[in-house]
Amino acid sequence: MDPYNKHQVSLRGASTKEISREALLEKVSQERELRNYARRATASAIFIQSVWRCYSVTKKVAVQLQEEWVALVNCHASLITGSWISSVVLRPFLFFVTRLSTQHQKIQTRDIDCMQKCFKILLDSINSSDSRKNFCSLTTGTLQERRTWNYQAKKLISLCSFILAHCDKSHAGSQCIVGLTILALRFLVVLTDLKVWKSLSNDMLRDADTAMKNLLWFMGSRNSHLYMSIRRYIDKLDITYSSQINSTVETDERFLITASAVTLALRPFHITNFDVSSIGQLDMCCAAEQYCLCLLTIPWFIQRLPAFLIPALKHQSILSPCFQIFLIRRDKMLSEMLKMDQSDRHDSQKAIPPIGWALTNIICLATGSENGFVDTLDHPSYVQVVITLAENLLAWVDNVGWVKEKKDLQGNVETSAAGIDAVLHDNESLNITYMELFRPVCQQWHLMKLLEIAKTGATSCAAANDKKYLGKLELLDIAYFYSYMLRIFSVFNPMVGSLPVLNLLSFTPGYLLNLWGELENSIFPENGHIAEDNCLRTSKSLVNKKDGILDKRQKQTSKDGANKLVNALHKFTGKSQAGPNYTDTVDGQVDEESSDVWTIESLRYVPQGISKDLSCLLHLFCAAYSHLLLVLDDIEFYEKQVPFTLEQQRRIAAMLNTLVYNGLNHDTGHQNRPLMDSAIRCLHMMYERDCRHQFCPRVLWLSPAKRSRPPIAVAARTHEVLSANMRSDESLTVSSLGSVVTTTPHVFPFEERVEMFREFISMDKVSRKIAGDVAGPGSRSIEIVVRRGHIVEDGFRQLNSLGSRLKSSIHVSFVSECGLPEAGLDYGGLSKEFLTDISKSAFAPEYGLFSQTSTSDRLLIPNAAARYLENGIQMFEFLGRVVGKALYEGILLDYAFSHVFVQKLLGRYSFLDELSTLDPELYRNLMVFAAAAL
């Protein structure tokens, strides 16, 4: 039998074309799916028809019921009783209003009159002293009457919330909506105030109080939609009332609605038990949760409200429960804040997430005036809430990739919000910016009050079951507070950056001392100090070795020709003329025993090896102290020794040196970058001050790398590899030995740095030879002809435009003053002579490019009049190339630049005290004038 026909079946006999079993099964399956689809389509059509029929019938019934209700109310208005209102007025009213308006999320015009009549009837009833006519007297009636009253009261609350949410004066017919809203909120205020119920006797108060608490609990819950409706209404208000109100009537209406809405928002707080030590009572705190989520996240919430309402919002009975509930339910509430819909927001408001608005609103509410906090504020809880919100705001910024790098005036890399200055103005005519809301935290009274509370040990009234937030305010909490403020100002305030916060931290009396005291206890062993007797013992041992060390160095220098380059680099930087020595130690060879004194073991594995608390303290201290060092003159630093003694300054330098060195040798990560940036900035300023007037022993700067310092060749090659990677990808940030060489070169002895520099040059020459730039002796050399009397001009004309080709060999032919070529071949001696002579002529004060300081050192500084010379500015660039060529070839140029000029070349900050190295007389007169002014 044919194997193909073996699996064939015939359905209609031999005359019909046979099909396979698989095709038959597929066909049957398709037909079954078609029948199922038709069945589902029919069922769906029947369901849609039934829904539409139900809707149509319901609507007709609601319209008919509304007409009958209007006629009934008009005819029997004089027969009002509590039971009649509940059964005859409210039952049909709630039905047709729900079907005709609420379900459509739109208030129909024909329903406005009905709502107004109903609210007027209810108000008249509640204001009646006759218990039979008072609608609220049903709260003390039978069980069925109490249940009915509770249900109808909750429905009325939801209806009033719906009306408030749709109160918009910009729509047509808004005046009717505004009148209805005023009436609805007035009714709701009366309904939720037990003191207004005039028909209650003393024996009814207990039942009425229970009914009122149930009603207020419903108001604070999410089901009432009250807080969301208040949010929608307040969000439409102007930031300032007086400039945009056209008439007194509109002003009164606006104030009345706003005051009623705020009153209703605060009313659940007065009866809710916020003692949340018992888990079973947590449900009573839903009002505080809704208040935080719906109202405190409104942009410029405080600025939209009338001034007379603000004190009620700042009351302890409002703020304390909100702080407590937020700290207990923070994970849930933060998650809901991040998910909040901002589609209806203006672009300027979308730039800040709800967490950011909650942060500023809480700060504005907690600070009662320009001179202090509100009375009876729970300060520990306030600080913890701000810390939590600020931390999550910065996490949001990092997640959305909303920041970009920028450089401040000192060249330090900071982060700022991309385009934030263009989107943070909600109303340009009012000039209200987001960062202005943070102004209270930058006031000195704010920090001083927190420090006072931390010192006195005031405790928080946070929940007992949440021990994380229970207890007194600590200095560490304040450090976290301002550490996050520093980062927020850097991100959201691109024009000024974190300057306001830095000014506060740096110049608040005693704060840096307290901060350093905490760091000493955490970092240094045993008593929190580097033992002073060890330091003194080390100093004495070094002093005893002074003469022998210096004699040995002089002999070694005279024998070692390579040290000529060391002396040359010292000459260029002006370090050969050292200032006064403020340390007991003497620069000599590294003493292994003494260097152990400055080794801080607790910072060996930073930043991952330290706690988050210590990292916060370090970040805040480094940022604040580096800012203070900008204005701290030498008299205060060395003579008055404020804010720290010189011994404390050495400990600070040792801490910074160890922190930065070990941090660069480990993967710091993005989260630790603020700490490393501030620590590097502070370390540089301490080291530069020590270079001008020494106050630290030499071994202090060398101590971090004494055990792990690699060979010179390894360090140089590692640095070159890192530099190549950075050039290929500028966004790459790698922390390794290469960054140690550029960021903290002082951990290597100066002689090793010179050797490393020579290694760089050797590596560069090898790479150029591989690339073909140097193929052999005499190849690709530069031939120049120079006149003896015009050596600077001829050198500038022939060499300035060469760029990197200047690294090639230079063959010089001199022309005498008579115009005749001088005899001789250049095998290196003439090139050296050319570089020496051109620098001698160009650096001479008579030439006009440089002048000498008025000090005895006679150091070189650029001449301000050089800009008027021909090619004067370009000549400075050319001389830089000449100096670089001399260093590249290992040629000694015996000139010393001013320290201020070197600092400018390096892009670093120059202190006022360095003016004394340029013009001592001017510096002395300025100091006298400043002292007289103070």
C-alpha cells in the first residue's frame, strides 16, 4: 500500500478528494473557534444591550424622580422633620444626583438648583434647636436610624468633595458652581462640628460623639476623596491673591471656599488618636497620611493660601502627627508620592517631583518666622522627615539622569540640574523660585537652634514601636540634614550652587569644632586623638637628626647630577625660598617610625570600608572647612590658631591625606563622589598652605603611601594608561594609581616625582619613535637660524607655530651681530645655548614681559604692561613652550617664578596672604585698613 495513502481518509467516498488527518483536525479546530467567537460576540452584545438598557432606564427613573423630588420639596417645605429629611429628601436626592452627576464626573446645570435646595434644607434642620426637626438628632435614635444617618452623611461628604473638586472659575457658568461650593462646604463644616448641633442634650452627647468620630474617620480616609478634592482646588489657586482678584465679591468667595476647605482638612486631626504605640490604632491615622500625600505635595502650597490660615497649618496638633505617620509609613508614602500623576501640571512644576514639593512645604511649615521655628515643634522628627525626603529627592535625580557636570569658580567639578534655571519659575512676574523655599535652612538661627536642642538632649515624641526615630536629636542627624542640603543646592541652584549652605556651616560659631570632635572620636584610636606625646617624641628625634641629615643631603646633591633637575623645578615653583616653619619637625629623609604616627588605620579601606554615618560627617566637614580656608588668613591660621590649633590642623591634614589616597586606590563609585570631591578640594588647600608656610612634618604627607608606593616606572606607566583611557572616553572616571599621581602627587617624595617626570619623557620619546616621528639620528630635526641680537623674536617666529613638533631635535645656526653665520655644528650644545639665552633675554625685566616682586626673593611675575607689546600675549604662550622644551631635554633654567603665578598656572585658588609675596607694602596697608574697619 502507498505509504502516503495509508494516512488518508475519505469522507464522501472514492469520488471525493481525500484529505489528511492533520488537515481535518485543523479544519475542525478552526470551525470550533469560529463558533466560540460567535457565541462570545452574541453574549457581549446581549451584555452591552442590558447595560445600556439599565443605564437608560436608570436615567429615566432618575430624571422622573428628580422632577417629583422638586415638586415634593416645594410643596412640603414647612413639614420638615429629621425622619422626613432622611427618608423623603435625602434618599431620592442621593439616588438621582449620583446617577446624573457623580457617575458622569460632571455637575449638570439642572442639578445645581436641586443641590442648593437640599443643602439649605439640611442647614436649616441642623441649626434648629427642636430635636424632632434636627437631622443630626437621628444619631441618638434607633439602631436603624443611626445606621441610615451614618450612611447618608458619608454620601453627603463624598458629594461635597465632588463639588469642591469641580469648582473652577475659568469655566462657563462658574459663578453658579462657586455659589454651590460655598453652600456645600458650609454644610459640611456645620455637619462635622458637634458644638453646632443645638438640639443635643447632655444624655445624647455620648452617642453623638461616637457618630461624629466615625464620620471624621471617614473624612480622613481615602474613600471620601476629600483631601484629593482639596488638592485639586488649591492647585488651581494663584500664588498671590492680591494681584489677580478683580472684585471684592470674588475675593470674599475665594477666601470663604479656601478657609472652609482648610478647616475640613484639619478637622480629622482634632479627634483622631495619634498615639500609635498600639498597632490596632494605626487606622486612625489615615487623615495624617492623606494630608501628607495630597496637600503637602502641592507646589507652593503655603504660598497659595491666605496668610491668616497659615498658623493653623503650623500648629503642633497638625505637624507632629504628620511627622510621626510619615516616619512610620515612609516606604509606602514615598512610593505613592513617586507614582502620583502630574499630567495636569505645568512644565515648571513637573521639573520637581512631589517629594521635592513635600520637602519645601514641610520646611516652610516648620519655620514659623524669619527668626525661629514654630512653637512646640517636634525638632527630632522634623529633622528625620527632612533627611528622608531629601535623600529620596536626590535618589530621584540620580535615577532620571537629570544632572550635568559644571565647574565652579575654583575649577571644582559640581553637578547642576540641566536647564533647571529655565524651568523653575512658575510665575516670572512674581519671581518665585523653588530654591527660595529653602531659605530658612540657610539662616544661622536654624542651625544654632538645632545645635542647642542636640546639646540639651530634647527627645522626640515619635512612635515607641519605631525605635529608629525614637530619641533625642544628635549632631549626626544635623550632619545628615545639611549634607543633603549641600547636594540639593548644588543640583537645583546652578547659579550660586551650595554657597549659602557653605557660608552657614563655615561661619556658625563652634559648629566645625563640634563636627571635628565627632570625627576624632570615630577615626582616631583610643581617646580619639593622635597621642601628643608620640608626636612630640617624634619631633624631638627628628630635631636631633637635623644637622646630620642636612649635611648628608648636601653631599649627596653635589655628587648626583640628576638632582640638578630637582633644583630647577624648585626654582621654577619658587620653593627654594621657603616661608617660616610652623612645625617642630624638619624636612629630612622619611623616618619609618615617625610616619606611623600619621597612619590612620580606620581609613585604610575607604570609602567602602567606612560607615554611612562617618562618610556623612567627613563629607560635611571637608566641604565646610575647605570653604572656610578660602577666607582664613595666615594670622588666624598660624598665630591665633582659630578655629583649630596647629596640632589639630596636623591631624586634619593626616585624615584628609589618608582618606584621599586610599579612596583613589579603591573604586569609589558614584555615590561617594561628593565625599571624594570635597575631601580632595580640602586636602589641596591644606597642602598649598603648608607649601607656603610649613606647619606639617614632611612624613605626614608621605605616610599613606609608605607601604604601598610602587616603583617609579610602574607608577608612570599606570598613569599613562589611565590618561590614554580618559582621552578616549571623557566620561570614564577610573580611580587608580594613575589618579593618585595627578591628584595627590605629594605622597611621592619630590625626588621620586622628578624621576617619574623623566620616565614620562622617556616613554613619550619611545612612543614617538614607534609612531615614526623619530626615525633616527638627525631625522625630522628642526633647522632654525637665529640672530644674536634678536634671539627672542627669531625664536618666536620660527618655533611658536610648531606645536608638538617642538619635541623634535632643534639644530640652531647663529648669525653674529655683523650678519655673518657663526662656524660650528650643533650636536646639542648650541640648542642648549639657544634655550638658555632665549629664556635669559625673555625673562629679563628689561624686555617687558616679566617683572620682579618687590620682596627680597625677586621672583618673576608677568608684567601687566606686556599686553601692549607686539605679540605680547602670544609671547607668553611661546615662553611656556620654551620652558617645556627645556624640561623635556633636561636643561637647567635658573629662574624662579612667584608662587602666586604658579598657582594661577595650575588653576588653583590664591589666598590674600600671598599678596605679601608680591607687594609687602600693599599687603600691609590692606591689613591695617581691614583692622581699622573692623
